[in-house]
Amino acid sequence: MPQPPSAVSRDEPVIRDRGDACPGALRLHAADDGFLARIRIPGGILGADAARLLADAADRLGDGHIDLTSRGNAQLRGLGASCGGELAAVLERAGLLPAPGHERVRNVVASPLTGLDGRGRADVAPWVARLDRELCAEPAAAALSGRFLFAVDDGRGDVLSLSADANVLACGGGQALLWLGPGGPDSRAARVAADDAPRAAVAAALCFLDAARAAGTRAWRVAELPPEHRPGAAGLAARLAAAGIPAEVVPLDAPQGPGGPEPLPGVVRGTPGGPAALSVLAPLGRLDTAQWRLLARLSGRMRLTPWRGVVVPGLAAGAADSALAALARAGLATAPDSPWRSVTACTGRPGCAKALADVRADARAVAARATGPLPVHWSGCERRCGHPRGTAWVDLVATGDGYAVTLAAAGTAGPAHRTVKTSELAAVLADARRTDACRTPSHDAAKK
């Protein structure tokens, strides 16, 4: 399961004493509400047939819901212990199991609005499809952990904020930058031709596997490697050259945009008079199958985002506003000022045996009354599953007697602000999300 925020530091290697047990579509995870399947959807890109089959599986085999993950994947919960074979058959029909031996390593996030809003330096959606094919065709890539993450950014800097392991950044002029680890170990990258970027990303992942074997720590991710074993740009470029991919070592180029922002809920317009897209959020990352089917019917295409949202591309410009209104009536967050934009939660009770509270119910009870500029994450226990990355946030952890309210920054939990009863949460949380007085020195440093 995900580690607490303080468990991994880029300067402290992690020694793993077991293999990665991350759930997948074929390796189901036993939870208190039944079994869980995590289905990798590279770039979050889904067609109508695949979306329909997922909804059918959720209704027939699960609890009638589809959860969105922080990597743009989908989860089915409440599955029966004997449904694995039937689920696998459904996913195969949907095209979501192109290589069963690689199904847990197909972790690819991509800029959700790429090619839709006129921003970015290139439309990287085709890169994602090619990367997935290259990844599934490489036998050695099956050794990657289910946590290893590829990020394909179109130049706006959004998915670069997600602390990926293999980063691909479109830099214009038919070129792309590639580096391993969040930020790169030496602020340099390997520059490759855009046509080579998908194959180069797979080669970079194999470079990581070699480094992990040399380190002997059984690292799952680049940040877990000892510093002396983290591949730099020069070593990566040499590895690419050996694979027949010309590469040049260059300084890391700044993204085109400020970096980090998720797509705002609302209508996304591209060229004047051209097709529009819709961006919506699923409150607490959970959709019932009626909401899911409504989204899938709008244009026959969906993009799941790493911010637990959905982008629907390809709508006629004149139909976008009425379609967005229909999604709002269905219970989705459709406006930029929605309180759900910055509220996340783990599964909590009754799905997780370790949880000390029904965090989703508690979050729903106060979300509209506890708004503020800082994100907030609700956790049922100290593992803080699904907590935000690369930002400061207000951290609520259930204690059994209420919640410990903490300011967390730069991936590390700070000192507890206070422990409060559930009945006091709305006022305390609203204050914690707004006031500078709650900020720790590490928070201020993270904001710079």
C-alpha cells in the first residue's frame, strides 16, 4: 500500500524486503468490502466500448461504482472472490489487457487536455498509445513494479507535478526531453526526436531496472535508489544510444505553463467553432455506473485524469453547455469554484479494515462549509493512502476520537495542529485551509 508522506525521501534510499503487492486487474486485493481490481488505463484514454464494458462489470461483479485513482486509472470494488476469470474475460474484450504479464506496469499519465485546448507544444495522445505498445512488447519491462510511473507531458507542465519515474516532456520542434526521477538528478535531460520518445521512455525504464539491480535494494521507484545509483542524463543518453536512439544531453527546459494545475471543471474550447471538451470532477473520486455511462455516451470517448476527473472530448461546440448542465444534475462537479476541486479521501470505512472512520461520509458532511485555498486530504489511518503529491495540504487523519489536523508540505507531514471532534471539523478545517498562521517553515519553502 502507499507509504506515509514521510516514508520516502529523495536523499534516503529505501530497502525493500519483499516484492511489490500492488493490486491489478488480475491480482485482486482483498478489502473489507470485497475484492478490489485496479485497471491500468494508459493516459486515462478510453473508448465507448471499453467504458461500457467496465460499467457492466461494476454492476454485475462489483458494487456498482467505479473509482478514479490519482494515476488516471480505474478501480472496481466489492468484487467476489471467484470473479477473477470472468473479470479478466471482460477486460480482454474491452482491450484493457493487451499483455497480461505487463498489466500492472502500464502506469502512464499524460496531459489530459493535450490536443484539445490549443495549449501545449504537441499533441502527446499518440505518444501514449505508442508507449503502451512498446512497453507491452518488451519482456524485460514486466519486472517493473506496479508503482513505477511514466509521465508524458505536452509542455504545459501539468503531469510533471506528479513525481513520475520516467518523464517525457514535449519541447517543440519535433523533439522531446526525457529524464528519470522527479526533477532529474542533475537538472539535465536527454533530448530525443519526438518520434523516438515512446521507445526512449521504455529504454529509460530498463535503465532504472539495471540501476536497481546494481544497487541491490529492490527499489520500486527511482526516488528509492541510493543517490549514487540514480541514472543521470549522461548515463541515460548513453543507454539510448546503445538502443539506437540518438540523444543529446541538454539542460532541463522549463514547461510552457506554470506547471501543476489540473484541468478546471467546465467547458474546454479549442479553435473557434471547433469541437469542445468537457472537464468534470467525480466527488471524492467515485462515480456510480449511471454517471459513468452518461459521460461515455456524450461523445464515445473519455479521458480519466490523475486528479480524479474526467475529460470528454469531441463535442459539438453548440452542445457543450447543455451537456455540462446534464452532468451537474447527475451530481458531478462542473464549476471551477466547486468545493470538490481540492478535497480527496482514502477509502475509509467500511472498505478498509485499518480505517478508523468513514472518511468519505465525514468529508461530504463538511465539504461545502470548510472551503479554502489549501487542498485537504482525509485519511482513515496513518498510512494516508492517496495523499496529494508535490504540494502543501491540510492532512486529516482519523484517530478513533476525531481527527488529527496537520499541515503537510513537500511530501512530509508536519506537527499536528490539533485533534478535534467530528462535530468541530467544519470550523477548524475551514480555518486551517485559509490561514497563514497554520503554515510550517517547510510549507513556506515548498511554495517557493
